[in-house]
Amino acid sequence: MAGRIGVLALQGDVSEHALAFTRALGEKGEVSLFRDASDIPTFDGIALPGGESTTIMRLIHKAGMQRPLQQYEGGIFATCAGMVLLASEVQDDSLFEPLGIMDMTVKRNAFGRQRESFEADIECNGLSSPFHAIFIRAPVATRVGYGTEVLASVPQGYAAVRHGLHMAFAFHPELGGDLRFHRLFLERLGL
Ligand code: GLN
């Protein structure tokens, strides 16, 4: 059966996610951009892009997507701002209410001004060689809940985590052309 991946197209690097999943899926499925809450249950997997988490969260509320995303039973692939949205708690910001889909605490802009954006080859569980990770005003996870697998760490915290069908990244695996994480995500969805 052909798989369906939906990319949340409210703000952020939507087309980069669509391209990466289109490549990773090949003949095995198709990628759609979505802006309507009613589309959510039709996807096997959803990508929450990087961008500006406060803006995306505001637009999620406006589109009535909060509950449908929280009730979604497929896999979620979240990068950067998407990682912030997926979290249960944002450190040092009690006003920001994330979706609470993954039990973890996330710190926004965790690398400070000097290292706002940088690239690094990092060791990752489940990959046989380092991943060239692109960090852009990135968050990190500072706490993860029981049953969450840490796939990659940096001195500031956890940079890639997995729980069930969901994966969240502080960096941007949709940039740079290395699709190994996308394939791991799709494999677990049976695609
Ligand atoms: N700093 C942004 C935020 O917290 C995330 C940056 C990104 O997605 N590249 O929303």
C-alpha cells in the first residue's frame, strides 16, 4: 500500500521537508502539504518543520489543529521548531504551551548567540557513521520521559530522540541530503 506523508505547511522550511520525504519515499508513497485539520488523520506520518515555534503554534491554534495533532495516531517527524511543538514543557518559558505529544522538556535557542547556527558531524545511535547535522537557532531536549530513546547528544542536551513512531531533532535532517533518519522513520511506519 502506498504511504502518505503530510507536511504541516503553516510556516517554516516546508518545501525542504517535502523534498526530503519525496526522495526518501521514492515509489513507496506520496507527500502532501496540509493546512487543514481534517487532513491529519489521513496520513501515515506527519512532518513538523523547523521555523518559528511561537508562530507555528499560534497558526495551529487558529487552524483548530491542536486536538487533531494530539489525537493523531501515526508517526511525527519533528525538526527544530517542530521539536519544541512536540514537547510537553518548554524550559524557562511557562507561557509557551506546546502540544505535549512527547514527554520531554525542551530548551529553545539552547546554543546561545555565538553558536546560533553551526554544523557538526555527530555520532548517532542506529547509524553506522556520523551524521552531518545542521543546527539553526536550535533547541535541545534537556529531559526525556521514560521509554524515550536518545539517538544523539550534544554537550547542551539531547539532539535527536525517538519515542514509538515519533522522532524529534534539534537539527535539520531535511537539509543536507542525508536521508538516513527519514528512512528509519519510514521503516517503523512499515514504508
Ligand atoms: N529558534 C526557533 C524556535 O524556537 C527554532 C529555529 C528553527 O526551527 N530553525 O522557534
